[in-house]
Amino acid sequence: MADILDGKKLRDKIFENLKIKLDKMPIKPTLAVILVGLDSASQIYVRNKKKTAEKLGINSLVIEYPENITENELLKKVDELNNDKNITAILVQLPLPKHIDKFKVIDSISPDKDVDGLTPYNLGKLFAGEEPYVYPCTPKGILILLDEYKINIEGKHVVVIGRSNLVGKPVAQMLLKRNATVTMCHSHTKNLSEITKTADIIVSAVGKNVIGEKMLKSNCVVVDVGIFKDENGKVRGDVDFEGVSNIAAYISPVPGGVGPMTIASLMLNTVELFERNL
Ligand code: NAP
């Protein structure tokens, strides 16, 4: 039976240490979150981020706009936050409505307040093998989780499924930097299972049930990033958890694996940006 990569437990440990650090800070970081529209998942995510920040002693400010806000109004707000000395971290909750160019909005965030690490400056630094202000939250959380369980990355064949700017591409670069041999797969990949069978570590960030036990070799490590609701409304990951648990050495559950690590990384990034800019 596979060991569980327990993101919840590790998140709690990270928060305990962060709280001790924040309690000693005379001035606290302030995280500003922009939420556009009424997407229910986004509303839940933003509420959790605010609640978590406040529990740790990070100031948080949620700025909500209706679905029909113009791109210019949004850009103006980001500019205002960029220039506000009291705001130390900015996050624009995605997705944005279709009439707004999300790249333009993300690009407008000051790199030194870009808590998601998604601006071209920070992603560019990451892809150049240099140090960004901060690393994107989900990839960072995945690496922290693998390190906690002392999973060796160097020289391993890691197969990353999904190539988004949010997860797939940055996690592949971070693993490459740690000397993994990385293969990236996506919806046009032929014979996915032929590739996954050669993986020592799999990172799956798709949002569909794509990984079953027959696609893997024994004792591999499986990191499941995907989250979606199945036809019965049950929250699921990309991986057939029960089957894969029989063959893998380690597996991250959904929920309770990468999700908690993403929020832990967001809080770590908020504090890191604040400390760098002091
Ligand atoms: P995304 O932008 O939705 O992209 C999905 C990726 O999966 C694309 O690269 C797509 O390929 C690929 N794909 C789709 N069908 C595939 C298939 N049958 N076989 C192989 N690849 C396939 O992805 P995302 O924003 O990275 O999110 C991915 C999942 O992770 C979602 O379920 C999301 O909710 C979840 N997520 C979780 C967390 C967390 O904290 N736990 C954080 C972020 C995201 P193409 O590029 O060819 O279209």
C-alpha cells in the first residue's frame, strides 16, 4: 500500500512556524485579493485565503468587482495597489471574465508584489534558472511536499501531465532545476500510458480522471494536482486513488494533498515578499 503524501499535516506544521514568525513581526504583511464576478469556486477559494491569512496574523483585503467591470478599471485598481505602500502582496483570482485579457492584468502586477509568481518577470526568472521574487504557489507546494517525504528528485524521470502556466510549465522547470529528467504531456500526447509507465514520479494537473494503476510502474510517486467533481458531485483528483495506491510507493490524496500545500505556499510567499521588501 502506498504511503500518503499528507498535505494537510504539512500545511499545519508550516502554519505553526509561520504564526510564530508573524507574532514576532511589529508590522504585518498585507495581502490584497481581487475577485471579479460570482464564480462560486473562486468565492470559496478567496474566502479561505482571507480566513487563513487572518488566522496567521497577515492583514488581508478582498476587493470584489461585478462580472461587468471593464479591463481598464481593473488595471487601474492593480496600479493603485502597486503604488500603495501598505499593500505588500497582490493576487488576482482566476478565472477572469472572458472580456478581460487575463495576461494583461497579471502582467500589470508589480513583480515584487506578485504573490502567485505568475508575472512574466517572475516566470521569466524561473525559466531562465534564476531566482524569481517567489515561485508559483502550487508548484512550490508540490516541491515542499516531495522534500518533506525525502523523495529524491535528482536524476529521476518525472512525467508532468498538463502544461498550464499555473502548474504544469512552472513545476516542470522547478523539477528540471533540481536535476530531474522531465517529460511533459498534454491533450495531444500520443500513448500517454507508454510514457507514464517509465516515470519514477508523476505530477498530474489535468482536471480529469486520466491515471489508472495499469499506466504506472511499481513504486512510483504520484502527485495528484487535479480537482473536479464527478457525475455524483464527489470531489476527485486525476488519479484512480484506490487502484494506484496498490502499486505506487507514495500518493497524494484529493482532497488533502496538493490543495493545502497551495494555500501554505501562498502564505509563505506573502511573508517572503514582505521580508524582501522591508
Ligand atoms: P488547465 O489550464 O485546465 O490545463 C489542463 C491541462 O491538461 C492542459 O495542458 C491540457 O492539455 C491537459 N489535458 C487535458 N486533457 C488531457 C488528457 N486527456 N491527457 C493529458 N493531458 C490533458 O490546468 P490547470 O489550471 O493547471 O489545472 C489543472 C487541474 O489542477 C484542475 O483540475 C485544477 O482545478 C487543478 N488545480 C489544483 C490546484 C490545487 O491547489 N490543488 C491548483 C491549481 C490547479 P492542452 O494544453 O493540450 O489543452
